[in-house]
Amino acid sequence: MIALDLISAASLLLSFFLFLVFSLWIRYNFIKDKKADYGIGSFEQCPYCTHIFFDYLKDTVRVCPKCKSLLG
């Protein structure tokens, strides 16, 4: 029979949770979702208020959602 004291049990439990957190971190950071790829040039920055927003319409005249200024 394996003797298990308090220190060994705590270290095993801690190592299990660290392994669990590390594996979830690997899963969320390195396995990319292909639907989340927005492409290059999809984000615009307002020259007046420096707000960065997603330009999904690709219009010739855009409106900043923060300061409502027209961008050409």
C-alpha cells in the first residue's frame, strides 16, 4: 500500500491543477479558430480620436463609432 502524507497529497493536487491550467492555455492559445481571421486591413484607426475599430463594410466614407467624425 502506498503511504500518502499531507505534503505529498497537496503537491499532487497542485501539480494536477497546474497541468490542467497549462493544457487549457495551450488549447485556447495555439489551436486557432479559422472563423476569427479578419484579414489584413480590416481595422481602421480614427486620426482625430485615435480610436481603433473594425471596418466591416469597406465603404469609401467611414464614420468613427466613438467621435462620429467622417473618415475619407
